[in-house]
Amino acid sequence: MTKYAFYPGCVMPTEQYAYEVSIREVLPLLNIDLVDVEGFSCCGEPMKSMNQLMTLYLSARNLALAEKQNLDLFVPCPMCHLSLSECQRVMESNTEMRDRVNSMLASEDLQYNGSIDVVHTVNLLHDHIGTEEIKKHVKKSLSGLKIATHYGCHLIRPSEVGRPVDSENPQKMETILKVLGAEPMDYPEKLDCCGAMLSANHPESALTKTGQKLQKVQEQGFDVFVDVCPWCHRMFDSKQVKAGETVAVKLEIPVMYLTQLLGLALGVKKEKLGLELNLSPVDKLKLGDK
Amino acid sequence: MGIVDLTSMAEGQTTLRNEINERLLKLKSEISDYCFQCAKCTSGCEAHKLLELEPHKVVALLKRGLIDELVNSDVIWTCMSCFKCRERCPQKVAPVEILFALKNMAVASGKQIPGKYTAMLQSILSIGLIQDVQTVSTRDNKTKKRDDLGLPEVSKPVDAVKFQTAITKLAVEKV
Ligand code: SF4
Ligand code: SF4
């Protein structure tokens, strides 16, 4: 078993339970041991528009807490992953800022040393575990399943900060899904944003972005839309009906977290993957019905 | 202490404002000169079609020193942080980073903060997370909580007071 400290962030552990349930169920089957750590806070990324220093401080604080565990950090949310990666970059390149942040962290007996890596679901599966290993565990092929993937903006950009996946032609999820027997296919709107970041102050426009993308996905006849971000999933799955209203289309697209679909392929019962929490019509898929 | 009290603490805000102003002037002198107004950023901007954000114009206005005008405009709050402009700019200008600095300035200047940002900050101040644990519903309308699903307690700051002290400082002043 390889150990990782588990950084849940805000959105997943307070609302997007299907992601967390499926992660906790599936990763141990692939010999990953997740260690829960006390005391984490928000990564700070949602506060970037208000106060970037706060973003940096909060990220550094979480990294410092994880360092105490002496374990690399598993971060399933792309927003958190970007925030923590950007923080590492600033702290490595700007010693003045690093000293300043460390002096603030001292009040909680914390210090940033930069000794650990942060890993997202996609590169954990693709690069650390590897598709060869995943292949060994497949119990039920997803053959014939036509899949549209959505990576989420923060997972692929800005590449300057160092992202786990290519910014213009991300293919790591596709590689994983092919190993599961499925047929992922590119589509013109693949890199389009879900709009979630506008939910705070332009909720209608945020939903319109979601609706526009899903409408195109539906028109192209995909069986399922797969994502790896709790913010994106909240838009595409939890708010799909409302998103459809903004573009005057009845949307009926099954949306799943990659870890849920992976779980089904590994033979995990659907009750254990939080599938009852998906509000999109995932029953259409007729998978795992045994 | 709520954000309303925080933003009215004039002295701390002055230091914060000066610092953000320095950041903006640096962006103006170091970055905006590289921009040749090709508008590639705007052509791919996720907020452009829907909300008329034109990142290349933001860069042009910054170059002309119209910082107050930008800080006071609503349009800076339409960016959805997709980072396409930063990724694709042939000159390595990052309009999205200029927009973050402008919004930071608007907040530090006591402008009205739009939407749910204040609520998120208040929640971070009180529990460390942007929202507290929610009860959700299943497709067949049953309600579920974390423990119904066998999930452990959420990780949050252990010593809330120490955590709040640090964040409050950050919200009002240069540390
Ligand atoms: S910021 Fe970059 S992409 Fe945008 S107009 Fe200027 S040079 Fe072109
Ligand atoms: S980050 Fe903002 S300004 Fe840049 S392309 Fe995306 S929405 Fe437009």
C-alpha cells in the first residue's frame, strides 16, 4: 500500500459526497492508503478575487499541516490542486514572501518547508498507479460506452504553474477509460468551462455556461459525461435540470465522477459508489445492476 | 467580527490598498507593454460571449493608467477564472491576473462586494471552510448526511481562535 495524506477541501466534504465515497471505496482496491488529517481549512482559491494574500496563506497553511505527516498529499479538487501548486511555486521562488507567510504560520506552530508533492485523482491514477496496474483489477469491461470527459479549467491551466494534464489536448482520463474498455471521444466543446466560478455573483450566467456545454454533449449522442471536480460536478450533475432551462433544452445526460465509473469497472457494487447521490439520470446506463 | 466591520477598518485597509496598488503598477509597467492587442485572449474568453468581458481591453486600459475606472467597473467581476487568456497569450501577458489584482483592490477600497463572496469569507472565518456540511438528497428524494454514508468527520481547523486571528489580520492589514 502507498500512503497519501488526504486533503478534502471544502466542496467535496460538505456536499459532493459521491466523489468522496467513491474515492474512499476505490483507491484502496488499487493499493492506495488514504490518511485523514485533522485541522485542514479551505485552500484559499475561492478567495482569490477578494484577497490573494489570503489564498496564499491558506494554501501554505494546509501544505504545512500535511508536511507534518511526511506524506504526499492527495487532492481530489482541481481548484485546491491549483491553489496548492501555485503556492508551492511562489514559496520556492520568492523567499521574501516565504518568510512573511512563515512568520504568520508560526502562530499555529506551523512552517512551510516545501517537502511534499500534491497529487490529483487523474495523475494519481494515470501516473502513480498506472494503467497497467488498473488493467489487472478490471472485473467488468465498460465496452461500448461512449464517454465525453471534462477535466475542469483548474486542472489543465495555467500550465506555467505545472498542471497534471496537458492544457490543450488532455488525454489522461481517455487513456484510463480505454483501459476500462470504454470509448472516450473528443468533442469540440471539451475544453469549455462549466461556469461554476460565476455562481457566486452571476448564477444565471454560470448555469448558462453549463447548459450550453451539456446541450452540445447531448446532441452528439454520448452515453455518459465524466468529470473529476466537485465544482464542475455540482454544475453538470446537481444542477443539470436548471442548466437545461437556461438553454431551453431538456437535458438527460448521465454525469459521473471518474472514480464512480472506475469503481463499476472494478466490480464494486453501485450502492458503495454513492451513485444514488447523482441527480442526473445515471440509471439509464444499466451498469452494475446485479 | 464580520466582513463589514473588517472592511471599514480604515487604517489597515490603507496599507493593504498601497500594497495592491504597487502590484497593479508593477503589472502595468512590466506586463502591459508586451501586449500588442492581438485580442487572442478575448477570442477564447469564456466570459466574452455571455457577459461581454474583453480581456485585451482590460490590458489596454491598465496600460493607459485607468486603474480607478477598472476597479469601479462591474465587468471585472464577470471573469470566471478559466485561465485561457493566461494560457494562450503569445506574449505571456496574463489578463486574468490583472483582473484578480483589480478585484482585490475593489475589495480593499471598501467597494460593495458582489454576490456570495462575503458569505464565503464569513464562513471561512468561523469554521475554516467556505460552507458547512450540508444534508443532500438522493435521486429518489431521500436525505443523506455524511455519517449516513459512512464518511468520517470533516477536517477543520482545530483551534478556531488561533485560525481566526490569523485570517482576520489578513483581511484587514499588511502583516
Ligand atoms: S493580452 Fe496577450 S492575447 Fe491579449 S491582446 Fe494582449 S498580447 Fe494579445
Ligand atoms: S480567465 Fe477570465 S478573462 Fe481570462 S479568458 Fe477566462 S474568463 Fe476570460
